[in-house]
Amino acid sequence: MKDFEGDFEIFAHYLNATDAHVICSCLVAGGVSAMVADANLVQMNDLWAVAVGGVRILVPTTQMAKAREIIEAFERGDLALSENDELS
């Protein structure tokens, strides 16, 4: 992450910390300076997830449009590995 990105906005909420980390990782891999907030609090007690608003993904205001594009591609399956892709 760069030294200063300006103001951060809430990009998304998730009740499951793992889901939030997967989405955040996609954003970071796409060049967005995203971060996860409240994951530890929610993981300590699942019942608090709704009370605290879930696990938040924060994105700099200036990168919101790029973040939306990346997640739309993720949801369409554009980022999925094919059966022929090799992991190395």
C-alpha cells in the first residue's frame, strides 16, 4: 500500500471474514489498495457480525470505480482458472 491514499470508503460488507479476505485479495491483486476491517472482532464472536455491521472492505475513494470493475469481472468468472492452467 502506498504511503497515503486519501479517504477510504466502505466498498462491501460480509458476515464471513473469509469471504471478505478473498474479495480483498482480488482487489489487491488488481492494484487496488484495499483492506479488511473488523475481521478479528467478527471471528471472535460470530453473533457480533450483524451488530458491528459485518466485516468491511475499505477502498480509497479514488479507486472505487476500479474496485467495482475487478469485482464485476470476478463475479462473471473472468478471473477463474481453467482446467488447463498449471500452478507453479
